[in-house]
Amino acid sequence: MEEAAVHRKSGVRERTDEEIAEAVEALLADMSLEEKVGQMCQCQASNFSFGHAVESDPPEKLIAEGRAGSVLGAFDITRVFELQRIAVEQSPHGIPLLFHADVIHGSQTIFPIPLAWSSSWDMEAIQEACAIAAKEASASGTIFNHGPMIDITRDARWGRVSEGAGEDPFLGALIATAQVAGYQGASLHNEETLVACLKHFIAYGAAEAGRDYNSVDISEGTLRNVYLPPFKAALEAGAGSVMNAFNIYQGVPVAANMFILKELLRKELGFDGILISDYGSVDEIRIHGHAKDTKEAALKAVHATMDIEMVTRAFDHLPALVKEGKVSERQIDDAVRRILYVKYKTGIMDDPYRYIRPEKEIEYHFNEAHLQASLELARKSAVLLKNNGVLPLAKDTGKIALIGPFADSKDLLGPWQFSRYGHETVTLYEGLLEKGIPAERLLYAQGSGVNKAIDGGIEAAIMQAREADIVVLALGESSDMSGEAASRMDVIIPEAQQRLAEAVIAEGKPTVLVLTNGRPLVLDWYDRHVDAILETWFLGSQAGHAIADVLTGDYNPSGKLTMSFPARIGQVPVYYNSFNTGRPVTDTNGKDKFISKYLDGPNDPLYPFGYGLSYTTFDISDITLDRREMTADDTITVTVNVTNTGGVSGEETVQMYIQDCCGSIVRPVKELKGFRKVWLEPGESREVTFTIKVEQLTFWSPASGYAAEPGTFKVYIGSSSRDLSDGLEFELLDELNHNGEELN
């Protein structure tokens, strides 16, 4: 790779937008129609496929002929250099390629999966994780990220919940903004940043029955009030690209949906960046039954303002469609302008090899500072779901039986990662040994596989449990049970592990359940039968160290769930910000029949959004509002006192929820509208304040669009969406009525 360094240029300055526009127009004027369309096509770097096989010429041929403007999945820096050199030296006009990859939760240093890192509620740490991922990926030639995924997700059956921030649009918007800031940094001209691509626009997380690629049927109100806020926030943060969702909206595949892509995304939200199709989704317009053939699919995608077709070759029909007058060359020019703008903005038009930096691979990949950042975020991402006092493990605890398929497994990275350092993942067993627990006190038995029994496995586990003073059961899902194309009907711990757990727990020893998984699971049996439950998700490269830190009390857990855990599978989808219904369950009518409830179980989740325990306890009290009436120009200040009433220092995430008591359309029972993280020593108290502005009261309705409606609201403060204070009322005044003027 010394040759790449020879080709790199120094002192390349960042062009202004005016200079870029001038250069783009000059280049467009010199390009043929076919050459322009080539920029709108993406090819794979190899024959590897993320779905069905794609019929296409080899990438070398496509690039040399100018029939591909970007490449997906060139994970090896040598391959990046090979293909970029073909583009620069052989293709018409020598236009460099954009190299795309899915960098979801780390490049070589792997961080917790996004559902896990969202549980930290720590925007700075999430932004840092994305910035580190960008440094590592860009050193290997990647320029364009297929992330972050910012879909709101309410159904635990959907495997891709692992890639998102959970069920809440307010928190999801903050996390989306942090991720864009991390990946893109202050300038895309910096070769240590990535173009952020927001996916999947829009409502992919609402797939029916939690089945990947399935249909979506939601109202425009749900679209705008639930699924749109993270995208809106991330676009305002400057995200350079958007990827369409696979699903339909109002019967039209999103890849061809004029309302979603052209009217909402482009015109209303003002997005003028690159719109890229998801893998194969242009051709899937035909498979959905919305286009008679691939040619018509390409026509509809371009009319919806699609710029780049990922991998498939429907856009090969575009020159013919232009000549037939069905697509205008201006539409093609608009798409290519957006693509070329990014190529100039990232600097590759002036220095095509600037991202190919093998010396930075050596410096950045899996380095100590990055591993430390991964460890710190992993600690913050673990959520303590139950504890009757057995945790933290005392330093002088006797023998510990560490049992289960994840007791000494390196499968702790989760889906959507391509690290070459997976073999260096720290296991839970290794993490506990590093804590100074001697091997003779750390008894180990795998017990079972993830999905299959092991001959003699349960018997060996029972023998270890009998010898131990406390049992740590390490159970969960393998990485391939979460992520894309990994939907599950029953979100339970697999049967082989359940049998292992039943046998071990029957020995009567204090038992801690440590979970490795990418989604909320049904844990009602475990909640009744074990002494403590620690949700660790897939915590990444340093997972074993992070889990050991929490188990031994060297780190006091502070994570809070961003997705509700169902009590039973039949509740799914279950989420905190639901509607009241006309016959709600209350504290007094639970035994009545003709109300909105199940005959055979509760309505409420086992563990709700915002929930998470600590090794200390907190008291939230003395909640006051500085005023009980406000106009659109006013601010209400909410003050609350938080006290650490336990024996160790710890961090509480104090949460503020607001209820709009009566609206022109029905409003949720409560919505997160603010939170504060506060660190307190034992016995320490601190005053925490929140502000309420009209923006937090605004929602979309068919009649009024985005508006805050005058009326009564309630504010709740607490430690989770369930553990809240009584609501304090305040009034948003009708300003005309408030000023004594007659309303029309």
C-alpha cells in the first residue's frame, strides 16, 4: 500500500459551496447521459451478497466503463485502492468513487449495539463512539456510511430493534442528532469523518407482526408524531444522505413514494442531499406489485427523486426512459449534482486517494484509547432489571459457578459488525478472572448451546452449581438471532437454555441472570425465579470487562431501558406512550370485564421504558412549577429535589413526562419531554430543573398541522415511565382569549 501514499496529495483545501457548484456544472456539461446515469448506480466490491444474488457485470468492468459511481462493501483497503485506481485512470472523466459500508456500532473497535448504547442516555458518549467508528472506517477508505438507523421500534419481534434507539421519538431524536454529529464531525472535508445516511425513511420499524420487510399500515398522524421526529432532528443536524425504507406507505413502496420522498423529505423538510435506495429496493417496486417491470420501477424511483440505486441495475433503463420522454434529463442532472457535490465536499475530486491511509489503520484500529471508550460506554449501557441484594458480588464471595453458553463466549459483538478483531473480544469468564477472582473459585460449565442441548451439559452444570455459593447464569441470543432478517415469533430465551436454567435454579443457590441479546425478551419466569437480572445486550469488544465491573460493583449500573420488556409475547407491540382508549384499565376496575385488558395477563410490560435499577436508591421529591399558566412565549421551570438515600455513590436519570389532557386528536397518556443525569454521593441531595416550552407541547394533527393546542397539561417526574410522581397541572393559554379578544 505504499503506492497509495505516492498518489495522495497534500495541501488540498476545502472548496466553498460556490466553487463546488461551478465545478459540478462544468463537469455535467461535459458528461453524456449514460455517464451521468453511471454516477447513479452502485455496485458491490465482490460477489458477496446481503440478499438474493444480483445479476451484474464484475465491478472492475462497471467502474472502468463509468457505469458505477459508488461501491458497497470494499472492506479491505487494498481492494479500495484497486477499484479507485480503475475509476480514476480508466473511467470517463476519471471521477472517483464513493466507498460505502454499514458502520453501525463500530468499525474495528466494536461498541455496544445501538439499542444498548441508547440505554446509556448519554449523548456525548454515543457521539464519541460514532466519531471513533468514523476514524477507524475512514482510515480504510470508507467515505459513506449506511447508518445510523434511527427507526422508532415498538415490536421486540423485529430483529432490527438492535440497531435503533427504542420506542421513544424524543429520545430517539436526541440520539439521532448525536450520531450524525459523531460520524460527520465539523466538516465532511475532514478525511476522518463519514457521510451519515439516515435509515430507513420511513416507518420501517412499524412492520406488521415484527416481520422484516413486511407491510406497514399507519396513519399520517402516527407517521409524523412517532416515526418522523428522529429524521427531522438528524436532517437539521446536517445529515448528508437518506436511505429509503423497504416497506409500503399508503399502499406505495417507499422507494417509489412521491409523497414520502419528494413532498415530505425533499420539499417539506428541505433535504437536498443524496437519497439512496436500500439494497435492491428499486427492483422490489416491481415485486411489491407497483410496477409492471424493472424499467417502470426505475421510472417511479427517479420520479420520487431517488439518486443512487444500491447494487441492482434497474437504473440501466434510465437513458432509454429519457429518450422516450418519460424521464427528463433535468431529473438526471439534479440527482448527479447531489452526488457530485458530496464527492467534491469530501475532497476526493481533488485527492481521490485521501481516505486510503494504511498508516492510520495501524494507529487507529483497535487501539487502547478506542477500547477504553468502548469499555466506558459498555458499562453505561448495562441495565439492572432485578436485584434482591445478591449484587454486587462481594469481593470475598466464595465459589462462583459461571454457567451458560455465554459464560465464556466471544459472541458478544452483536449483528452488523465486520471487525477483524473478534477473536480478541473479552469474555465474561476472562473479565471475572481479571477482577482477581482466582480460577479455583470460578467454576465453569457451558451447560448448553444457544439453541441446542449438549450431551452431559446440564449434568456438568448441576455439579458446578452444587459446589458454588452463588450461580451466574449467562444466557441469551446469538448475534445472528438479531439484526436484519432476524425476526422471531417468540422473544424468549431458547428452550435448550431454559431447560438448563430450570435444572440449575432447582439447586436452590442464589442465582444471577446475565443476558446477552439484541432485543427485549419475555423474562416473567426468570423474574420470579432468579435473584438478580443484568441486561448486558451485546456490549462489544470489551464486554467481559464491562460486565465484570458491574457484577462486582466496581461500576454502579445506571442504564435505563429505551424499549419496554413485555410480560408476555401476546402484548407485543407494547410501549409506554400509548393512547388511553375509551375503556382504560385503572387501579379500581381491574376485575371488570368490559374494559381494554387481557383475560390472562397484565396490560403493562414487565419492565417499562425508562426503567433501570442501581446499587443505591434515589428519592425524587419536592416537585414544583414556577407558574401554572403559560403562553406560547413563556417558559415553565420545573424544580425537583433528588437524594441518594443508599450507601454507595451512583447516577440517576431523572425523567420528565408530559400529558396533553385533551386534544383535537387523542394524545398519548404521557410522553418523555426531558431528562437529567445526576451523580450523587451517599446522602447527597441536588436540585434538578427542567424547562417546559411550547415546542414540547407541539404535535401534528390533520386539521392544524404542527401546533400546540391551548388547554390543560400534566407534568410527571420520576425514575421511569412507570415510577412517576402525581401529575402537576398547568395550562397553555389561548392567547386571543387570554388577551380578552373575541375568538372567531
